[in-house]
Amino acid sequence: MATGDVTARPASDAGRAVAAVWRIESARIVATLTRMVGDFSLAEDLAQDALTEALQQWPSDGVPRNPAAWLTAVAKRKAIDGWRRRERHDERIAAIAHDLEREQDEATDALPWDPDAIDDDVLRLIFIACHPVLSREAQVALTLRVVGGLSSEEIARAFLVPVATVQQRIVRAKKTLGAAHAPFELPPREEFRGRLSAVLGVLYLIFNEAHAASSGPDWMRPDLAREAIRLARVLAELVPREPEVHGLLALMELTAARFPARTDANGDPVLLADQDRTRWDRSAIARGRAALARADALGRGRGGYALQAAIAECHAVAASVEETDWERIVILYEALGQLTPSPVIELNRAAAVAMATGPASALLIVDRLVASGQLRGYHLLPATRGELLLRLGRTEEARNEFAAAARLAGNDRERSALELKARG
């Protein structure tokens, strides 16, 4: 058991601390344990056992000064105890036990992990979760669960599928990885590119969850966004001649640049048209534009992520909503729709068309999406339709759409904002 100085807190505060640490650090903890035990599923079980112990001890003993290190140390101790029970007394146990004692001594006074330090363990964890023995749906569900820290309910909401379906995918994925004896390492160079697309896809989804949380009390998850960006930077260093890696990094940087202006003092959403652009992070914009330029310099054309980054760049360089090059954004969305057809892309194109040519033409696009049923249950469909109706002066219809969107929204902040619009 880890020992040392702790900060005494009430039981409720300790419970919140456990939840916060797990939400932020779970991917690193599981990644470290996977490297140690060589078994992905066992590593997650050990981490969960440590979390249970924290819920039991922290309310009475206080929260450790370095809670993430405490959880990791406890999980390692449980792994060693398990090996000892199976009489596996070998040199690995002795070496790990020695490291554990040193880590426990350091955990008391050490600062939390540096979020900017390159930690390839998490990236390796993503590559394991994106192993080719898994289906794409299983890869996404497993990575979002373990690396993104999302619950089964949050993943189900993001993909508009039943919770039971997500849970089954995750359980099957863990069993399949165990049966395949998936190694905890980056894939060989000849397999790297084949797995890269899946890795980029899950990093994109993790960042999207950070940009607009599917549920919970906060509209955004900046901590998760920072981790997604950090991993994208690591990936860009590993494969500098892959344009879509730079494209995804550019998209993340340019989008995250708007984070400081996306919420007000109370944490409520502030939409693009109402944002104070002086609060946008100019350094992030510069990094994003540089990453997009690197993608273009490779001369292989723009893929889906680079096209989205180009759209984000249009917003980033505009002094106001009115001065934004909406016609170019519409063209970029059309190109994106041809490359990667999606009803969500079409909905976004409709919003751009509304700014470029007016709400009436955009409403035709949205009504086609409604009729298709492809986005049934997606709260941004009625929300967008409500905005268009409001601009057309059809106020009562708009309110009904906002009310429908509020009923579908899983995020507390977003739901409150939509309910306010519904009330007029």
C-alpha cells in the first residue's frame, strides 16, 4: 500500500477526487500497467481494483498528494500479489517490486505527471486497441472507453447505438486481444500504415468528445483535448511523411484555439457568432496553420482531416463571422462530402450554406436529412433546423425544434441552453 503525506478532505470531496483522477489519468495508468503485465484486460482489471481501494480509503485517510501515482502503485502491488499467489517468483517480480518501492517513496512529494511529456505508453495502448484482429466498431469502442475515459453510455450516445451493443463490443474486444496475445508495442513498420487510419479515427473521436462532451455537467473536456493533441504530435513525429497525421493535428490545434471563448464565466456554451475572438489562442492557430502547411507540402492532396482543418482555418483567420469566407467553407464541405460522405458533414454544410446564401436554401438541405431519418436521435439536427426557422421568422416552429433538441441532448450545459431558446 502506498503511504505518505495526504491532504485531508471530506468524504464527498474524496469521491470527486477519485472520479476526477480516473477521468484524467486512467489511460496513462492502464497503459503503464499493460506494459508491466503484458495483458490489456488484466491491466484494466488491476486499475479498477485500485480505484475501488481508493474509494474505500481516501474518504477516511485523505487524498494522496499524487493520486495518480498512488493508484498506479496500488495496482502494481496487486499484480505482484497475484503473481506471488501463483508462485511466480522470478526476477521480473523482484525488479518490479524494487521499482515500486522507489515510486512509492517518490509519489508523496512528486508533482503530477507532466501533460506535455511524451509518454509513448498511451500511444502504444491506442495501437493495441486498434489491432487488426478487431472490427472497426470494436476498435473505436475500446479506445474511447480506455483511452478516452468515456462510459458505455457516452459512447452509445455518440454513435446512436444501444448501450448493450457498446458493452458487448468492449467485452468481445478484450477477449479477442487476449486470445491473439497482442504485444504491447508499436506495430512493425510494414503494418504501421495499415493500422494508422484506425488510430487517426479514434484520436479524432476522442478530440470530438473533448470539444463537445456527449454528456455530463461540462460542455467541454479540455484535459481530454490536450491529451489527444499531445498524442497527435507524437504520431506526427513518428510518421512525418503522412499528410493526414499533420491534417488531423492541424484540425485539433485550430479547433482548440477557440476553447477559451467557447464558454462564459458560468461554463455555459458561447456559440461561434457570439465568441470574443480576441480570446482565441493565437499560438494554437499558428501551430495549426503550420501543421496544415506541412500536410500540403507533402504534395499528396488533402484528405478528410486536412479538409476539415482548412475549414477551421477559414474561421481562424476571419476577423468576424460576417468577414468569414463562407463560400469557400461551402466548397470545402462539398469536397469533404464527396471524399467521406456523412449526414453530419451534410448538416454542417447546411449551416455554412445558411451563412453564404441564406437560411431558406439551407433549410431544404436540413429537411432532406430529416426525411432520410439518418440523424434520428441526433440533437444537433433539430437544433440547426430551429436556428434556420428562427432566421426565417417562423418563431413558434423554431421553439418546438429547440425543445426537441433539448430532449435529445445528453450534455447538461447544452440542454439548458436549448431549453432557454425553446422558451424564447
